[in-house]
Amino acid sequence: MSYQDFETEGRRLAILRILSRRNEYTTNEYSLNDELVGAYAHNVSRDRLHGDLAWLQEQGLVIVQQPRAGWIVTLTVRGGDAAAGRAT
């Protein structure tokens, strides 16, 4: 596994863990990105964040809604299991 793959997997796991601590397991992309930077030191572009969220959605770990201003992200049950280490 390359370092870039390791970093990507860590960032995606951090996203799931952030969502698992939120009320109703939901947040917006701006708040999510702020916590990724502040708590996990993952300073990424919005484009990369959107790519990670799209991948997580394809895996059935999150649900992404795209209203006009910003994305809304919700953790699924499967995503919660992955965040807690009960699923891969």
C-alpha cells in the first residue's frame, strides 16, 4: 500500500468517525472539512473531499444530498459499523 492510499483510507475513516459523533449522524461539507483540518490534520481541497464522499456513498457508508449550497452528508448503519471497527 502506498502512502497516498494510506492517507486516503485514514481520511475516509476520519469522515466516518466525525459523522458518528454528530447529532442525527449528519453534517454539512463545510463543518466536516473544518473538523478534518482541526482534529485530524487532513487539509484537503473541496474537490478531494467531494471525491471521498462520492466513494463513501458508492460503498453504502454515507448518503450525500446536494442542495444548491453545500453538500449534506449522513452516515448509514453500515458506515457506523465501519467507523466503530465492526465492518470493513
